[in-house]
Amino acid sequence: MTQAPRGDDTEQQVLAVARRAREASHALALATRAEKDRALLAMAGSLLQRSEEVLAANAEDVTRAEGGGTPANIVDRLRLTDDRLEAMAQGLRDVAGLPDPVGEVVRGSTLANGLELRQVRVPFGVVGMIYEARPNVTADAAGICLKSGNAVLLRGSSSARSSNAAIVAVLRDAASAVGLDADVVQLVPGDSHDSVKALMRARGFVDVLIPRGGAGLIRSVVEESTVPVIETGVGNCHVYVDRAADLDKALAIVLNAKTHRTSVCNAAESLLVHAEVADAFLPRVVAALQDAGVTIHGDPAFQAHEGVLAATDEDYATEYLSLDISAAVVPDLDAALAHVRRFSSQHSDAIVTEDQSAARRFVASVDSAAVLVNASTRFTDGGEFGFGAEIGISTQKLHARGPMGLPEMTSTKYVVTGNGHVR
């Protein structure tokens, strides 16, 4: 039996792929849009041409997950089908059709001394992705990183190791076939936390890490990494129904935000209702949510309705990702804002109101990546925003915030052009 590599062996293996990624990134930074798009289209075609290979590998992961008692909803996120492979391929084609951010001039001017100054977009260099379950992220991340000129190191969950290995093999072969270095896409070796830790400590080889997954994964990466991290995704999102709300609009928005898709970070997890409309709105919203299968964890005003459970501070702080919602009646807008400040994860928070001054106050006071007025929190999404592609939703404040498209996968540098200028 082959022994698992020791921690120091794993670290050396991870650093080896990181070094190769660094070398590959130098040439990729010089690639033209046509060269990158050709690679993306080749990757899309290869995924479909080699679909049997990918689906067979995925079947190994699904069988292993089912045998280990993995919940059905997680198994479904893991499972690939012909339709899901086609969607992955179409995602790569869509990225090929997007403008290339590399070289875009963010701003420029001619200074008083005659120097020409331009701030231009450039790739990060090497991006590390640490993510859970969904093997489609492997292709999505590879495509977005390649188009933005970045080599990518992919560390998916062990539950998808066979799927990820097969997908990466297909993508690498396709990149190589059109003249790119295959090492622009690599799978991080190892299944243990040692390999994750080594990636998080590969400062100098990896320029930025992006974790995608649950709160525990994201917290671990943020707290343990010496590589800069773009924090993504925990979504304790609120919908506040103001006293000036159109209650029909409010009901539709609450139902959509909570029930359209429960396992995503932009689903609503908490409902706040102004006291002046509580008598009219609570019977309607409680009945509608319960008819949709939602369990309500509410304050005494909500508990007056049959089937509503008592809410605790833990409930108000929870990202359920399920058919559950916390709920409370608030006396005024100030109280709603205080509740949001205390419990929001600064992802997406919404107000429903016909009062423009209340809307402006909410927008100015709520410090979240997306603030929505009379719209569902489910709209916080790169595709819905028209970005064409998204690698995650950043809840931090530095560099990128909100849905991260291709421009957010770049940094900038200043190009200064003179004619013998000296200072």
C-alpha cells in the first residue's frame, strides 16, 4: 500500500505546481485575446468530446458520496450530467465572447511636464481557488482566470477529486493543443488539509486566493493564509418591508428572495417588517412562506401566528441555506438599520418601499456589497448584473466588492512615457 505523503512532502508538491504556474503566467500575460479565446473554445469543445471520460470520473465521486451517507442535496451539487457538461462548455464559450480586460486603460492623462500617464489593467499572475463540492467551478474558474491572463491553481474538495482531475486533464490538453502552456491550469496535489495549508502559505508564488464555499472554509482561509485573500460569499441577507411598502410587491419579493433557490448566498435569510404594516402584512407573508414550505423563526409578533418558532440571536445571525427564515417586527427604519448592522454579513440587503427618502436613507446607511430597492436579493449575481461571468461574490471592501467579473480578476499598473524627462 502506498503511504500518504507527509506534510512536508505535500508542501513541496504544492510549491512545485505553484512554481510552474508562476512560469506559465509570464507567457500568458503576453497572450493576445485571440489566443486566449481560441484556448477557451478548444476547452469547451474538448469537454463535450471527452464527456464519457468526465462523466465516468464523476460517477466515481457520486458513488463514493452516496456510499458515505452524503445528503442528497450535496450529492446533487456534485453530480454531472450531459446537460450540466453542456452548460460548463457554454460558460467557456460565453467567457470567450467577453471583452479582454487586460490592457484596458482605466485612466490616463498628459501631465503638465509633458509626461504621459496611463493606468492599465494587468493580470494578478497566479490565482489559487479553494472551493467545495461543485465540479463545474473547476471549468468556470479556469476559464475566467485564463481570459483575465491568470494562471490558476485549483483545490477542490476531496469529494469531487475524480471529477476535478478529469476536467483539469481535459482543459490542460486543450490549452496545450492551441499553443498555451498547459500549466496555466493545474490541480493542487493532495486531499488533506496539508495541501490547502501549503497553498495558503505559498506567498511569492501565488498572488491571490479566492475561497468559495461555506462559512467555515472561508473563515479558515482568511485566518490562516499568508497569501492575500479575496473573501467571498457568506450571505445573511435581509429584506426590510417599510411602512410605505407596496405590500403586493413586498410579498412577491420576499417569496422570491427566500424560495427561488435556497442554497445560494444571495437568498434572503431574514425578514424585517415595519410595525405600522405588521397587522396587514404578517398574516399574508406567514401564510405564503409556510405554503412554500418555509419554517419561520420569529419574534413575539410573528410567534402569534400558528407554526412560527421562537427566534434567538443565533437565528438572526444564521445563513440557513435552507427553507428557513428569521423574522422580526421593528418599530421604525432606524431599528431596521440597527438590526441589519448587527446581523448582516454585508452581502445583499433589500428595502421594499415607495418612500424615496426612506430608500435613500437605507442605501446610504447599509454597508453591504449590494443594496437593493424594491428588488429581490437574488439579483446579486454576475450574470444578472450583465457581467457575463462571475468567479464569486466578494463581501470584503478592498479591490473587489460584489460579483467579481473579468475586470475584478485584474490589478493595475501605471505606464509613464516621457521624452528624456528627468526629475
